[in-house]
Amino acid sequence: MNAILGASAALFTAIFWAFSSMLFEEITRKISSARLNFYKGILATILLSLTSLIMRETIPNVTINEIIVLIVSGIIGIAVGDTTYFRAVQMIGARRALALLTLAPPLAALISLFFLGEKLPVQTWFGIILTAGGVMWVVTENSREEESVIVKQHILPGITLGVVSAFCQAAGVVMTRSVLIETNLSALQSTVIRLVPALALLAMLIKLFSKNRIKTNKVTHDKRLIGLIFLSSFIGAYFCLWLQQIAIANAPAGIVQTLISTSPIFILPMLAIRGEKISFRAIVGAIVAIFGITLVFQLFG
């Protein structure tokens, strides 16, 4: 039952992340990705902490080493992983960057195999490969508009950053799971512990590399932008991070990362509702990914 709960939470994380990504797309036209990442992290930390207090969660006994592991996982998975991903998007486009993130599921499964001893059946590995392949088939479809804005010299560095991002996300998931399976920390508490140091690092990076402080004033005077940031942060950071931690605590890391990586598939019907044309290739890729998800879920049958 716990494994089903974890897998379901991971799948819903992908669905809600797909919806919030459409909001993020509009927001990043006005502010940088790093600032958006920081703002949504701040809001998520506040909301998660308040929720934990309202639910009257008690702080369990946790060792310093376990806290350090969560802190490092937050820095690696949220601060470094997200930052390298956003930079990869800027250099090689969102579709290629998303394709590289499909490396995260097998990486997470391999890392958890070596460090947590989590062995997955052959059928599940096949499901992971099918799901990742289906997602990659969708997101690597050529786009003439994207090709026109990508600089050839940026392709190799962008691919490198995308691979680094995939590894960081996989490592962050495995490190978090290593603590959650050994402690009574709740999903809310572990998320806050991961977020705080990641936000501290992001704040320092923004201060060091920010070239235009006027952007902050632009945000505070744009009510619609504030509303979009709040809504996208509530769904994409607060709710998704909470669900992700529930998934990590209850299902193997490779399965969790595989199901979360299906987000590009769930965005297809949302784009269709918005009036965008969905190609035959995208539909085929979605069917392959869904078949892979079915194989992964059969593990719990």
C-alpha cells in the first residue's frame, strides 16, 4: 500500500508540475528563472512550515548527520540542479533540456542500487526505459522556432549542464530517501529542511550575479505578475514538493524519478486545450510513456 501511495504521489506531482510549468513559462518572460526559483522557494517554505504547525507535527529525533544529508540534498537537487537546468534551457531550449532530464530516472535507480541496495525487477527497469524513451521522443521533436534562436557554440555546454542537472536531481532524490526511510521526519519537515539552505545559496548567487536591481521593483508593482508567481508557487513548489517528498518516502527512488519525469506528457492535453497543435509524434510518445508507467505500476499489483 505504501508503494502505491508513493507512486501515485509521484504521478500527481508530474501532473501538477505540468500545469505550473505553463504558468512559469509566462512568468520567466518578465523575470529571470533564478529569481522565480527563489520567490517560489520562499513562498513554499512559508506555506510548508505553516501547514506543519497547523497539523501539529512534532519534531522527531534526528541526528546531525541526517540533517546534513538533507541539507546537501537540497543544495544539490534544488539549488544546483534547478540552476543548471534553467541555464540549459536558456542555451539549448526547453525541449532538449527536458530530454536530458529523462536521464534522471535510470541514474536515480542506479545510485539507489549502489547506496541503498534497492533492487528493481527486470520488468520495472523495462518500464523505466520505456517511460523515459516515450518522454524523450516527445521533447526532442525538432522545432524550427527553437533552432533559429540556439547558438551552435552553446549546444555542447548546454548538454553538459543538462546532464549535470539530471544527475543532481537523481542524487537529491536518493539522498532524501536515505533519510526518510530511517527517520520519522514528515514530508513537510524534510522539504523545509531541504529548501532553506538551497534558498540561502540561491540568494547569494542572485546577489553576486544580478545586473539589474530594477527587476525587483518591477515585480512589486505588477499585480498580475505577483498573482501568477503566487499561484505557480502554490501549485509547483508548495504542493508539488509536498507530494514529491511523500513519493520519495514510500517508493523506490528510480520509480519516483521515472513517474515525475512524465511531466512533459501531461502538458500535451493542456496545450491542446490552449489551442496548440499536438503532433502525431507527440501522441505516439505519450502512448509509449503511459505503457511504461503501466509496467512500473504492475510492480505493486
